[in-house]
Amino acid sequence: MLGFARRAGALAVGTGATIGALEKGKAVLLLVSQDASPRTWEKINAQRGEIPLVRYGRKEELGKEIGWSGDVAVLAVTQAHFAQNILRLTERKGLGE
């Protein structure tokens, strides 16, 4: 599902892009890797408000899920229908916060 969201332009990838999406009110779901740095976690958590957040795998796994060549610590989903489907899938696996 994350790969589809990326191809549809419905993801903000990386800390800077995710914070930008939060500030613009575009983020509807956040995914943060389990091994994101404490500083990254603090930045994202401080700005997220009521936006749902999922802790998902390691940076390497999150990068692979979106078809990225490198590690990804954090991303924001910016379209509601992708966020709803991702939340449904992660809740089945017990990953939601």
C-alpha cells in the first residue's frame, strides 16, 4: 500500500518533508521507524497533534516498502484513502499507536 501511495504522490518522505506536510495541514497519517533517532521522534511527535502514528519496522524496511533506495525514518501519508487502508492493515498486525 505504501508503494502505491508513493507512486500516487501521497507521501512526504523524510523528516523535513514530513514536518512540512504537518505544518501545511496535509499529513493524515505518520509512519516512524522503530529505529528512528530520539531527536527525529521528538520532532515528529511534538508537531503531530491528533494525527495517527504508526511505529513501523526499521528504517531499511520502511525504505523498501516505498521502493526507496535508502533508509527512511519517517514519512507522512497525505491522502485519506491511503491512510485509512494503511491503518486497517497495521491494526491487523497490532502496529498502531
